[in-house]
Amino acid sequence: MKGGDEMEDKNKYKNTLEDIGQKIRKRREKKGWYVRELADRTPYSKSYINYIENGDRAANIRVYIDIADAFNIKLETLFRS
């Protein structure tokens, strides 16, 4: 029943992306920033930041590094917070 395993893997992946996105959103909101303000502090558009926060897009590690830099934190702190 390979199809069931693939669906379960996709759900875990989606949940992970959503968890990361929620951490980014919480940190942004804690700073009192709108999405535009985070986007302005990174090389990414407001819509791309929205996709990441909603867990709709997987980002490469460079994106997460840039977001952590915008928050002035280490990358591992971004994922732990």
C-alpha cells in the first residue's frame, strides 16, 4: 500500500512547513512587524513571505538564513522558537 505511505509523508512534510511558518509569523508579530516589514528586510516579496508563513511553499536554507538575519537571530533559534 505504497500510496498511503506517500500521502502520510506528504502530510508530515506539510505539517513541518506549517510549523516553521507559524514560528516565523509569531516572531514577526512579536516584533510588531507586518509582512511587508519582514519582506523589506529580506530579498523576498511580501507574497513569498506569506506563502512561507502559511506553509504553502518550501524554502531553501538561504531563505531561512535571510529571515533569521532580518530578526537578528541565529538560524537554529528560528527553528526552535
